[in-house]
Amino acid sequence: MKKIQMVDLKSQYDFIKEEVADQMAQVLETSSFVNGPMVQAFQQDLEAYLNVKHVIPCANGTDALQIALMGLQLEPGDEVITSDFTFAATVEVISLLKLKPVLVDVDPQTFNIDPKAIEKAITLKTKAIIPVHLFGQCAAMDSILEISKKYQLAVVEDNAQGIGATHTFADGTKAKTGTMGHVSATSFFPSKNLGAYGDGGALFTNDDELAHFIRGIVNHGMYTRYYHDVVGVNSRLDALQAAVLKVKLQYLDFYNERRKEAASRYNEYFNNHEQLVLPFRAMGCDSHVFHQYTLRVLHADRDALVQHLNQHQIPCGVYYPVPLHAQKAYLDPNVDPAAFPVTNQLVKEVISLPMHSELTTDQIEYIATTLLQFFN
Ligand SMILES: *Cc1c(COP(=O)(O)O)cnc(C)c1O
């Protein structure tokens, strides 16, 4: 059996080697390393795939989130509501821009931001909500968009883990994650569902004016060469990464299907185990692309299970071990830790198993049976 990894980028690369080499050679031949035709081609392919008017490439997912907030032209002190249970980048950019992060609790089944908690946290200073499609599952967008309309708040989707997922609205219409809010941010970090061979990111929006504004922000606030209208940043996707992404985008649906298959296989082993809670799919198969396959371990020592797996050469992850409200950098004396009962519980129970498009059935069997042995 092949060595088990959380993500197996080498095996994935072996399947697409020639295509990647060919696209990369094109970049080298044209020697257009930043922006240029390859970045534009990838951008257009992604716009078509997502059915969104504008994809604006940038350097990484954290930049994309920061630039999305800059695009909304918020004032220092404005409040931005986001999830207590996410990667730190989501809240980091809020603080960096001198906005006020307002963390709220999540839903115990989906691990995604709880719309009821959002509504409770809204004040006169609230300007935006950042739902995160955590672990690849679309957040409760019907309710979130309804709240945003009711209170006139911007919605910035953090789609770093959700690319390729499709949301079905209550009325039956469908949309890809990242295309429902006012603007969204995604990451092409190598381990993400659509990953480059280095850093990369992008923003998506259907708003022409906002897209124009953001295209200037990523380029030093420049709309006419050497005329700087706003304070911007330098955040670019390089062309070699775009070449990789252009190849891999063609396989994104295939990769995501493989992840869903692996998740279903895991489920078969863990079904009915009274100490394991399986990942919950709130809105059918298309709404979850399994960036992570995350179990809740009940009434057991989760960290001992991590050790047990590691001893059997099975890597695993704890995403995330500390709620954001309890992180040193984001401690707020006015915030009561008891206001996050779900996150406080999840951080003790969650474990993410190896998940990628190249997992084999014998690897899954070995992982699952080894995990189950822990409880015997
Ligand atoms: C990966 C990730 C980011 C940051 O992306 P980078 O490209 O690493 O900067 C932001 N939010 C979430 C939820 C992520 O998983």
C-alpha cells in the first residue's frame, strides 16, 4: 500500500504531468511571468466554470479576503461578523484593517456559521458578514442572504475550502459557492481543492463597479498607469501558477467527485458507531466538496486517537484546536467565552482524516479499521 498522506499532491501530479509541462512551457516561451495571457486565460476559464462575471486573481487567499474588505470601503471600527470556528486568516484581515471582528458560534452539525447567532450579533455598526464554507460545505446561504438584505449588510464569502461546491436555494435555483455574496475570496494554496504549486488566490464578484475598483486595489490603487487613486496593495497571481491552475481546473469536478466517494466510503465504516458523528451534509451531495473529512469523537480522548493513528502511520489533523475567541491575538475582554458553546465543544472533538482525490480503497479501509480498533 502506498504511504498515506493527508494530501497526495505527487500522485495527482503524475496524472497531469504532460499537460502541466506543456502549459508551463508556454509561459516560459512567452516569458510573460506576471499577468499576461496565461493568467487571463485561467481567469476566463474560471469565470465560465463558476458562472460569475468577474474573477480577479491575486497572490493568496488571505490577500483575497483583505482586498474584498478593502473593496467594501468600510470605516475603522465598523463591525464584521464571522465564524468563531475557522482558519485565523478570516479574522486576521478584519483586525488588520482596523475593523472590529465580531465572532459568533457555529451550527453543531455543519460546523458553519449559525444564522441565528449572526442576527443576534448585529448592531448599528455591523457592515458585513463573512460566512466560511468550512471543510468544503456551503454555509446556510439562504438565511445569510436574507439577513444581509434585511439589515443591508455586505456578504463576503470565504470560499477557500469550498471551491466547486454547488448551493441549491429553497426555490430550486443553483449557484456555485463564491458567487452568491457581494464578493468572495478563494485560495489556491497547494492543499486546497483547486491548488497551485505555490501560493495563489482570487476574488469573485458579479458587481461590475466593485470588480473595477478591486482590479485597481490589487495593483497599487492604480487605474491609469502611475496615477494612484486609492491606497492599494501589490497582489498578483504569477503566470506559472495560472498554468497549473488552468490544467487542474479541468479536473476540479472529477477531483471533488473522488473526494465525495472517499467520504461515502469512510461513512460506510463509521456509520452506527455510537462514539463517532459523521460529517453532516445539510443540502445534498453537491453542497459539500469535502476539503476535509471531519468526524466528531464523543466520550473519548480525541488526542489519544490522534496518537493511535500516527503510531500506525496514518496522518490526521485537528482543524481547529482553539476557537478564535480564545486565541491570544483575538482575545477581547468584553467577550464571554461561554457565548460559544458549540465551538468550545467542537475543538475538543473534531478530527480530520486523510482526504484527497487519490485515496485508494485499501488506504481507506486501513485508515477506517485502524481508527475503529481504537474503540475496542
Ligand atoms: C487557506 C484558507 C485561507 C487563506 O488562504 P491562503 O492562500 O493560505 O492565504 C483563508 N480562509 C480559509 C478558510 C482557508 O482555509
